[in-house]
Amino acid sequence: MSDITRVTATEIRPRVQTGDTLLVCAYSSDEKFKAHHLEGAMSNAEFQTIVPTLDKRQELVFYCA
């Protein structure tokens, strides 16, 4: 397992906009996702539905407030 790397919004935003990186809200609650939604982010519930189809090399960024 690789180390977890912290990134800034400035660093990650262009990669999310191009689709190279998936931005995922770490909260499992839909209410918290709505309250802390960032542009281009998906909910944890949505992420869980696509996990089986993801390429193992797909870059993921999880966030919480």
C-alpha cells in the first residue's frame, strides 16, 4: 500500500476537471455530502457503486470538511 499524500485544492482541481482524478466526499451521509459538496465531487454512495469498475490505477482524492 502506498502512502497517503495530501494535496491542495489548487493542485487537484485541474485534474478533477479533466477527469484524470475522481474527487470523492468521504462522508457516508448524503446530508453531509450536500452540505460540503465541492464542484466535480461525487458522493461516497455514488463512489461505492462504481468501485468494481474502476481501474486500479485511477487516482482518487477523498475529502472532508
